[in-house]
Amino acid sequence: MDNTLRFAQISDLHLYAQKDFVYHEHNTYQTFVQVIDLLKDEIEDLDFILLTGDMAAKQEKEVYYHIDELITPLGVKWHWLPGNHDSATLMQAVAPKLGVQTTRVFEAKGWRFILLNSVDPEEQAVEGILPPEELQFLNQHLRDAPDTSTIVALHHQPIALPGAWVDPLGLQNKEEFYAIVDQHPQIKAVIFGHIHHAKLWERNQIQYLAAPATSYQFNPYTPEFSLDLLAPGYRLYTLETNTIYSEVKRVSLKN
């Protein structure tokens, strides 16, 4: 049982500097608090929490302090990576004042995690991109540990959703990403957020998993922007030797 690794993926918080700000009839701070309260049911068994981007809605630094106030007291390690609504520059500046782990490559219980920055270098575009240096970073760290089961995490979806409104907003250079991933059989999963929707795909024996948002949920399959009525939540992972189990946990809609 000691070798079982458990972690939670939290994504797409879309928080504002003002905790009472409402968008799309959602107070995203309040729903984030509800998700954290739900997460407390599992906290004793968790090895870490991973936030896969869009923590902020408008690149406001106060957001990262709001997150720290709620997560650090849980007493479990937590990691993050940026989404298109975040500023990696701001994240780097405030990180020393927070409880977040800033290493982008780490190992836990025999598993390796590689965290990527898929935000455009100008921090302006909604679409995702992995610049050459980011692809090189990924490839090098995969080469460094060819026999270690690995999970790659990024914000933007690297999966095509033909005809869906979110499809053009995903990772723009999917094929360059696949060209690296397909060479490294130690990769067991690629996990991401961005689509505000929980879903599992499989490609070349690799699981591709999206987490629900802690804010509002999208219906990503329609041709035009639309929201779903599903409740906010997170994805819980249980990892054993070369095997990944996951489930989606959602808050009660009555809340």
C-alpha cells in the first residue's frame, strides 16, 4: 500500500482579486472553496495536489495568495503550472512567498512528473503552444529517465476535438508534441485542463485525461461557446505499478 501514489488534479479556477466577483453567474472563489472542502475527505491519503493552470482569470497576483491560503494549510505538497489566463512571470515572482513547490520535474513513489508551460510566450493568446525550448525540455527529461513511469502535465488540450468550439483553442503544435511523446514508452498519461470538462481518451497506449474545472463547466462539443450544468470538481488519481486509476469528484449541486 505504501507504493500506491495518490494525487489530486485541480484546474481552471478562474479566480479574481475580489473574492466576491461573479462571472457567468458563478462566484468562482466560492466554488473553489467548496472543491477544497470536498478534497479534505481524501487529504490524509494524498501525496500531493497539482494545479493545471488558469488559476487566475485576469493575471491578478492576489489570486495566488488566495490559493495559498486554502491549500497550504492542508499540509500536503502542491505544484502548479500556468494556463492562458495566468502570468508565469507573476507566478514566479510570488512563489517564494507561498507554499507551492516550484520544481517542474519531480519524482514520487517511482513515478516521474514533467510539468510544461503551454502558454504563448507573450502571455496574450488563448491558444496553446510548446515553443522549441519547451519541447527540448520535455525530450531531455524523458531521455534522462527512460525506465521510470512518467506523467506529463500541461494546461492546453493536446487532443483534437473536431467541430468543437474549443478545438482551435488547444495546443497548436500537437504533432511536434506527439513526435516526442511517441518515442518514449515510459509515458503512461498526459493530463491537462483548459476545456473545463472531465474526459478520458487513449492514444498509442497513453491515457489523455482532462480534469473538470473548479469554476464553471464547459460543454466543449458544441460548435459555439456553451456551458454545462455539471458541478465543479477535481480529478483524483491512484497510481500503482504502471497502472493509473482515476475518478472525478464533484461538489453537491445543492451547495
